[in-house]
Amino acid sequence: MKISIRTTHYTPSEQTEKRAEAKSDLIGYATLRFDDNYVLDKVQIRERRDNNELFVALPTIPDKEGKPKEFFHPITPETRTALNKAVLGQFNDENVKQGDYYTYDLGEKVTFKPTAKADNFFDFTKENVVGIGSVRFGEWVCENISVKRKVERDADGNSIKGKYTDELYVDTPKYPKKKDGKTEYQQMFYPVTEEAAAEFKKVCIDALEEFKKEKAKNADWGIGVHEERTNDQSVEKDNVQDANVDYSDMDLSEFEDLVLPASNGRSR
């Protein structure tokens, strides 16, 4: 598996009242690219105001209580530590050209293939949403994934409100971005190749369909399925596939012992 990292410095034009009251200051951004197939955007590099310590803040979405929650994150402390070291090391290296990707080879033992089981998804009907769940990517997990039906369109290509086709697609959490006075919503984690997009979609839909089959089978026996799941589109910890698997035997040495500076565009 290869991971490519791009960091950029952020310097505000002025200190706003909001920033002055914040517990930590934004000083940079990072983008992660996994095997050139998936991208995680909107990663922030922040500095704690009390001790000037730098830390990596992965993108978040509000949970049902309105508190920020990482929807895409490592499932092992070792992976998070290695990520923080790589991102901050590259960000602080004077020989690194900000805005360029630097690629590191983590070896064949570390993979980034999407996997999901039936109990990672559940059916959920709201407007065009038909299911919600989570997918594992090796030592990472992406939660709050929605399986949706495409909007039906008229002869002019305009969407018809409340009308949907049977064609399904997969959606991940978005962030609002204003452009030309309008608000657009962009994904923060997404596949960047047709092959990866097709694989991601198949894994999600297959897991959802398998859940529906198990639900129907258990209904025949009068057994409840995932009775404690809620409709808030959040995925509980128990639904994260194999979250307690021990990955201590994986070779993360190349990632954890990165020696920067890295050469521009060069695999390590």
C-alpha cells in the first residue's frame, strides 16, 4: 500500500474574534491519497493555544447531539500515531514543497481494500436514502455511508422533486462550500478512479442486500434484527467490522520511522 500526503500552510489575514476564543488555531491543511484510489480531504493541522503542540484533526461531522465526530479514522492507535508523525513531519520540513504530494510505501502487508459485512449496514428509508452503514479499509473505517437512489429527471435534465429511479449510488459525508453565492456540498472522502468507485459501490450494496436477506430470514423465525439501531445515520462502535482485531503483527515500521525530508514525488 502507498499513501501520498500533501500539506499546505494556512496564514489568516487577521485574527477574528472566533479564532481568538478558540482553544486551538488552524495553521495548515493536509490531503491524504491511498493507493491513488481514494482521497481524504479537509484534514486540518492545528496548534493548541495552551502549549503550542501541533496535532492532526481528521474531518468531522455532527453526531446526534451536535458534537463533532470523525467519520473516517484509523481503528488502531499505532496507525493514528504513524499518520500524525508522517503528516506533521512533512508539514514541518523546510525541504518539502508545500502543495506537492510526497509518497510513502507501507509495504504489501498494509492494504486499503474496502470490506463490509451484513451487520455493518442496515436499511433506512428517508427520501432517496435506502441504507446506511460503514466500510473497513484495512486499518481504517469510513462510517455514515449512505446508499441512495438517483433522482429522476425530466426531458430537459432537471431533477424531479420526490421522484427517484431504482439505480443506486453510494454517498459519503459532505461539507458545505460557497461558490458564486451558492452553497455546494463536496465529499471529504471519496474514490478517484472508476475501478475504485465501482468496487466501493459493490461492497456497500452487497452488504446492505445481505442485511436485508438476514432480516427477512430472521423475521420468518420471529427474531428481531438490529433492534437497537436508530435512525440518526450514526454507526455504533459495535457495528465497526472486526474493530477489536489485533494488528500488532503488521509491519508499520516504514510508516512509523519515516525520515524526512522526503524527495518530491519520490516513493520511500
